Amino acid sequence: MAVLSRSAVRVGWILIGCVVATGRAAHAQERRHEYEVKAAYLLNFLNYVEWPAAAPASSRREIHVCMLGGDPFGDVLIPMIRARQVGGRKIETLSIDRPVELDRCDVGFIAADANPAPEVWLEALEGRPVLTVGEQRDFATHGGMIAFILKNQTVRFEVNLAAVRASRLQLSSRLLRLASDIHD
């Protein structure tokens, strides 16, 4: 049996560390790209949503996109919304940690690892004119309005029309045509 010198063992550990670090960097880059795509979709959804006249979104000068229970976008979303407007209104992001703060939101993004759990946010938002967007498996079938899904490494989205109607929101037919699936 061959005995490796300490320097050979060190070099081996360094090489293993480099491989692991490279894999982590590649995964981080893939995850960043995924959230860049999700952020672009999220911002474009705003062009295709109509809130009821009595909704807070209709009376404010800005549209509030809320990160509910955590923000997986990191530094991706904020630069994308700078100087961007929808219908002459600025877009602002808010971080919301408690359901009692939901009156400030026009859009609620619920991350997969939201705290409290996504079900708590959806229950608190039920019937409110707040567009709910999430990334959990079965989000659209469990009461969310728009769910991001990954199909063949591509970000797509599904729509739950019953949840949209229950909140008195209207989605453009152009947005619905882009959905990979529509639940009614």
C-alpha cells in the first residue's frame, strides 16, 4: 500500500476544496439567473394586472411589491425597478414580516422558504385585492394567483384564475396566453 506524503494529502484537499467551491459558485450563478428571470416576470406582471377602483393600489402614487416573509431576490430586484413606472406610477419594494402589515401591499411575493409559511400568507390575503406570486410547488393550486415553476431549467408560470377573481383583480388575456397552465 502506498503512503502519501503530507504535502500530497494537502494538495488533494486543496483540489477537493476547489472543486466544491467551483460547484457552489456555479450553483450560485444559476440561482442568481433564476431570480433575475423571476424578477423580470414579476415586474412585467404589473403591466397586465388591473386592480379594482376601491383597492389601495388604485389610489396610491406607487405600486408596492411586498416580499412576504423573506426576500430571495437579494440585490437583483431593486436595480431592475429603479426609474421604472407602470401607468405613471413608481414601483417600490417592501419587506413584510407579519400578516398584519399586508394593507401596504399591491403585490405579495411569497418565497418558497417564507416565514411564516406560505399557507399563512395566503390565508391572510384571501379575498384581498393583492396579486399573490409564489414559487412553491402547487402554489397556484393551493390558492396563490401566479406560481413560478421550472420546466426543463426554464422559469415559467401558472395562473389560478379562481383566486384572481376572488380578489377582484383582472389579468390581461395577453398575460394568460403566456402561462404554461391555467387553473380555474
